[in-house]
Amino acid sequence: MKTTFTCCVITLFLLSCQKSSVTPVHEHGPISSHALQNTANAAFTTNQQADIDLAGGGLFEFNLCNGDILRVVSGAEHIDLHEAFNQNNVSIGQHANIQSLKLVSVITGAEYRGSGTSNFSENFSRTTSKMVLTETESVITTTPGGKNNSVVKFDLHETIDSNGNLTSFVDNFRAGCQ
């Protein structure tokens, strides 16, 4: 949900950008309007990575299988963010994975291990407001014994046409115990 909110904020920011009139400085004389248009429509990409230490962040998870409240005591989340801007089209992609996740039940003291992955992509046009959003997440926590290992997965897909109408929507939430 945080990812969706962040991407919506980025989308709103990008949609609010307007072209401004600036006279360029060029050492070999004035630049033609054709050259300016090619510069304005040039494609560019950004790639960013971040590692987040999850220990001590006050993070909790609820185990649907046995009602345990699990406190995160260690783990790291690695995030890769890629953005591509090409003329009036924007693509944003984010992949994250959680490794070495250790959780402890605040009720029983049982130790759990966990992992998680998430993928997010958003493609939209700055001129038509057409947008396609896709997100998937999976979180698994395990501890010795049976029927107390929690699996939570969800898939979300939304398509919005150039008139702002939601034309497709998929929300597939699954949770279970193993």
C-alpha cells in the first residue's frame, strides 16, 4: 500500500509538470526549434537502489494461522527502482526482496524466519492520463511445527483509459497456513 501511495504521488507530480519557455544558450549560435523538440522528447532513465535494515524499526506482523503477533528483530530489504521517461510516456518499475528476516512472537517467544518479494510497475501517459498499474507481493513466515507457517500473497492490476475510467481491475488476495 505504501508503494501504491508513493507511486501515486510521483504520478501526480509528473502530471503537474508544464513546459516552460526558455531561450537556450549555444556556443555555435542559436539552436533550431527542431533540435529543441528532439531534446524535450529525448528518452532518459534513472536507476536507484536502496538497502533498508529492518531491525529496530518497530515493525510487526500478524500470523493469521495462530494469532501470534510477530516483532521483526532482523532482516534487510533490498529495493531496485527503475524509471524511464520517453516523450510523454513514463514507466516506473520497482522490485524489492526481504532476506534474512527474523521475527519473534511477542506472545509465545517463538522464533520465525521469513522472506518476502514485491514487484510494482506503472506505465502512464502524461498527455492522455492513460495508466496501467500492476503490483504483486508475497510474504512467508515459518517456524518449527505444522499449521503455523503463514503465506500471504496478493496481485493487483488496474487499467485506466484516457478518459479516467477504470477499464480493468484485478485484486487477488490469498492467505493460508502450512
